[in-house]
Amino acid sequence: MPLGLDLRNVIRGTALVTDMVCSPPLVARTFHANVDKDEGVGTVPGLPPPDTIKPEVRAGSMVTTEGPHPPVAAKPPAKAGWRENGGIDEEDDMHQDLLSIYLSDKYFGSWWQNAGIIFFCCFTCWVLGRFGAGFTSVMFILAICSTYYRTSIKRFRRRVRDDVLREHAKQRLETDFESTEWLNTFLLKFWIIYEPVLSATIIASVDQVLSTQTPAFLDSLRLSKFTLGTKPPRIEQVKTYPKSEEDIVLMDWQFSFTPNDVSDLTARQLKTKVNPKVVLAIRIGKGVVAKDLPVLVENMSFSGLMRIKIKLMSQFPHVKTVDLSFLERPDFDYVLKPIGGDTFGFDVGNVSENSRIFR
């Protein structure tokens, strides 16, 4: 049989087209092992040894057999924030120029610069006249210097005026209270949306504590009703202390929560007005004979002067501590009905002795 037609000793293989990425050395070694097992041949004719095959490297959508690319040099880290960009933590000598090193502030400033432009104008005019320059050249130098001097003086006066106004504003902050009507307007609209969520959160938190602290002779304790009403708290005045430490915010807030005061409500707000009410359901007995005794607290109101001290820190959440304290005795008022609820309840505050004890 002719040699070209004898296919018994020819190695047969199957090619499979796929999008899976595999290591060519692994394919070559697998194929090489199969050849050894079936034919007893050490290498495949026409193919390089398995150890000399380079791994595939994908560049976009093309597959190449180039070696690994050299490592890319690491990019310098970006400077984020005023501290890194301003170099606050670096040495102070890096931020000093030649004049600030050899001259103090009293010998180098806006006044000396203004005096320097006058000297420059006179000296330049003398030089031009010395070399025979005409009157036009002198007038041109005078126009440039006068424009610079006038602009510099205006800038200096504006900065002085801004500094004086800023210092007067700081003094008023320490001695006088400022109004916060913008914040009260925001609370008036935001309170209607947030109050139901706040009440539901308080009920869930308080019920969890009451369920674990219920006395043995009671079946259960829970809040059956809780609302702070439709009228939000009001911040009357605020005093700020700008000379406190850099990481401390110190303020005095004059606030009030008077939902029964309807003098500042519109007719539409009066129709939908809801007063604050808290009902604590005390369940006495067991099983069928159990009975709920409601304890009602409504029409709460209070006002006072509170000092708020906030200590800041650089890490998240950036607030380390918050201290709240009353600078004077606050005024509280409420209606307490321990028995009877809304229908037959009696306000214990009507008794003068009880009112003094509870308040």
C-alpha cells in the first residue's frame, strides 16, 4: 500500500472551538500524556515541547503568546483634603519665602509695598529724564503706578472693613442672642413628616424595655398610644461662643415646646391640630380576668435654656461627645390622669401638693 494512503500510524486528534480561557501548558501536557498512553511516543511531531510554550496573554479582544508585561510603576497617592494639599503637617520652613525669612511682618506688608511703588515711580521718572525721555513716557509711568496704588489702597480698605465687621459680629455672638426663624420654618414643615416615624421608634424601644422590666404582679406594660402632636418644638434664640477650643462647638439654646399655644397657628393648622398624648396600658390579672388600666399623660409643654457642647474628632462619625445641660431650672407642664383615662380621669396636678411633687 502506498505510504500516503496508510493512515493506521497517523495520530488522530479532535479540535474544539470554545471561548473558555485555559492555560496552553496544561493543554499541551494533557495532550502529551494521552499520546504517551496511546502511542508510546515521547513528543508530538511538529509541536514544540510543552515546557517551551508561553502562556497566552489577552490584549483587548486579541490573543497573543507574548510573555508577561513588565510591572507598572505605582502611581503616587492623590492628595485629598485641605490638610494634605496645604502641607499643614510638613515643616514650616517649606512654606517660607526669602522675604519672610529675613524680614519680620512689621517690615514687610501692604504699607511697605505701597511705599515701594511710590519710590519706584519717582526713581523710574528720574532715570527716564536722565536719559532724555519725553513727557509722554513719564506720564505713562505715572498712570501705571497711580492705577496700581489706587487699586492696592481700595483692596486694603475693603479688607480692613471686612475684618472690623467680622470682629463686631463675633462680639455680638458672645453677648447677644440671634434669631433662628429659618430653622423654625424648616421644623414646622418637617415635623409633620417625621413625627409619626419618631413616635413609632419610641414605642418600639420603650415596649422592649417595659417587657423586660414588668413586675411579677402585673401581666404586662406597654405603650398603647404615643404622639407628640402636630406642633413642633421651637428654638427661640441661640447664642454661640466662637472663641471656644478648635474641636469644641459651644452654644446656648433657648427652646420651647408649647403645643397648647395656638396664637401662631393658621386656620388650616387648627383644623388638623393634634395635642401630645401618651397612654401607658397596665394589664392587671391573668387570662380572662385581666384588665387594662390606662395611665394618661397629655398636653405636655416645657421651655428652658440649654447649653450644648459638642466635641469633634477627625474619624467618622466626627462627633465624639455631646453634652446637654440646663443653665436654669426648666418649666414643665402636663396633665396626668393615672385612673379613668380620657372619660373619667382626674388630673392629679389640680392638687397643689401633688403638682409640686410631680414637677
